[in-house]
Amino acid sequence: MQKLLAVIERDLLKFRRNPVVLAMSFVMPILYLVILGNSFQGKLKGLPMAVVDHDGGRYSSRVIENLRALEAGPGNISLIYMKDQGEAVRGVRQGIYKAALLIPPDFSRRAILKRSPEAGLFVDNTDGISAENIRASIESAFRSLDLDYTPIRERQDAVYLRPVDLYAKVDYFQSLVPGVVIMAIFLGAMTTGVFNLVMDRFLGIDESYLLTPLSKSHIVGGLVISGLSITTVVAGVTLAVSMLITGIPLSKGIGQCASIFSVIVLTTLGLLSLMFVMLGRVNHPRIVGILTGFLNVMLFFPSGAVYPVASFPGWLKAFAKVNPEAYAVDALKAILFKGSGFGVIAGDLAFLASFTAVMMTLAILTFKRTL
């Protein structure tokens, strides 16, 4: 019994000497609850939708009133009223809006004359969850008019909403590919780079760095670049296998490959630098293991990889604006599903480059080159 108590006492002393582990054991489950509870909401909220009403008549006004009721009630859509239909459709293509509803000038007149009035709904169908939700909302707004809504068989007294998908159909498995690639980058960043330094400290062999004339920037830069080479290969293989399994084509050839490579490299550098800032002074792999699951939830789920950022609560949207994985997922979706080039993803790349520069600077400044 005495030996057993001695083992228990020794293990408890480990936790007392390392209060960070004990604190994280309490804080992390709470943060898991908060992040997951707000990332996977039952209903979508605040999906931005542009509305262009060129009619202004009785029936178009009823449609707008019904949409306002949906906005004020369930709140799954957020209406943005515009006058230029070209600008509205461009906003959908650029990812500013999830859809654009265009009501032509003769909508009410055709409804009164029972000549099959039509409205156009341009949907960003690369986000399947949002697209289906918006379609259902718009259809309900049209069904509540005095005229019947008939989606298939045309009748002279029916109002028609003709959805137009701007891109090729993206199924559920394909939509997960950007998130899978980012997950591979995250895991690579956690198991390379600064993790090797933590293991050296744990094994007591990190003093070899201190006996050399290497500066802090040499040590940090070398480890980050080493991690970059490994993680980039892992992410590239993951992407290739995922595209092969899900059937996503490389529609733009070399240009598309260059865009993907740029996103992967900048995302990897950003995450490796971030890990160095957080783990640069850690001396036990146990802390790395704890932080792995914690950071995965903190960065991955609010990135839009599995749930649209537009439907997050305000505070989680604010976090997504500084989350590098959110920009990486957005860029990969634009490249893979919309065929976008550097011009469209320039904002995402600019943030990732700026984030990397800031994190790398902090990593060098905070790194301790002493025992």
C-alpha cells in the first residue's frame, strides 16, 4: 500500500509542478462546449441574400413582404436591397451574398394577366446547406401569394421561380474536401516544426542548439521550413486522394494548381508560426497533446469547413475574421468549386501572408535561446 501511495503522490506532484496542464483540463471542455454549441446550430441564421425588384408592383411587393417576414421571424436570411442586377449576381460569384433574387419589371403585370410570371434566383450552390435553405425560404415566400406556385407543370395562373445554379453541382463529400486538406495541414503543423524542439527539451538534448552560433531566427526559421516541406507534401497527397475519391476535376490546369499550392504553403507557414508562438517555450510533449485537440476545435469548426460562417453568432463571426483556417477554406472552395484564380482569392492570400509575417516575428521574438 505504501508503494502505491508513493506512486499516487508522485503523479499528483507532477500536476502541481505543471499547473498549465491542470488548468487546460478544466478550461478546454468548457471551450469545447461553447465552440461546438455555436458552430453546429440547428437552423441557419442570417444568410445574406441580394434582392433586386425592378417591378415594384402588387405581387412583387407581396414577395418582398413575405421575405421580410422570414427575415424578422425565423431569421435564416438577411436581405440586401439593390438596384443593379449585374452587381447582385457578381456579389454571389464573389462570395459576398449566398443568393440573388431578381424580380423583372413585368412580374406583377404577368401575374395579373395570368401569364406565368417568373423571378430569377441565382444561388451559390457550392455551399449546399445554405443553398437548399435559401431555396426553401424563397419558395415559401412565393407559395404564400394568391397565385399557386407550381415548380414543374406550367400553368397560366401560376407564379414561377426559376433557380439558376451558378456553378456545377457540389455534393456533400466534395464540400468536405477543403476542410480535409486544412485538417491535414493542421496535423502536420502540430507534429513537425516546434514539436521537434519540445521533444528535444523533453529528452534533454536541446542544449546542442545552445552550443552553436545559431541565432534565434536560424533556429525558428529552420524548424518552420523543415515542417513546411513535410506538411506541404502531406497536404498535397491528401488533396489529390480526396479529389480522386470525390471526383472533383482540375478544371483550370496549371493555374489552378498554382493557386492551390499558394494557399497550402501560406496556410502551413501561418499555422507552423502560430504553433511556435504558443509552444516555443514548452518543455513537455504532454502539453502539445492537450493543445492539439483544443486548437483543432478552436480553429477548424469556426472556419466554415462544415458549417457556413454567415450563420454563426456575431462573436463567432468576429473570431472567424482572424482565423487563418477560415481564409484557407474560403480560398480552397473558390478554387475547387468555382474555378477562381488569384484575382478572386487575393484577399484570402493577403491575410494568410500577413498572419504568417506577424506570427513568425512573434515566434522569433518570444523564443528563448537559453536553458
